[in-house]
Amino acid sequence: MAMEYVLYASADLAAEKLRTFIANATGGEVLGNFVRCDALDVTAREEDPDELSPAPTSSASTIG
């Protein structure tokens, strides 16, 4: 069964730095343009500026 997860972030982070972060977080290995950890493959890519998520504002509520 294939599953896909999409992570969106407003951080100004290059795809290579994101791949390195994901590899460190999962114990995976960067292989070209993706990270592999066991049977999990993670691909990081940068969106066009018009497609970026807006940064949260100070009026955003928190759950807790």
C-alpha cells in the first residue's frame, strides 16, 4: 500500500537543507534529490513564491 504525506512550511529553506534535515530526523540517507529511510522515500522541493503558505500571524490561536 502506498501512502503520501505532504508537508508545507513557510520557512525560507532550500530543498537541499530540507533533505538534510529530514535525513537527520528519520535516520535516513540523502540519495540525489530524495531521502530514503527503510521503505520511506522523501522528496523535498521548493514551491513558486506565489504558492508558498503564508506565515502565521500573531493573532493565530494555539491549541492546548
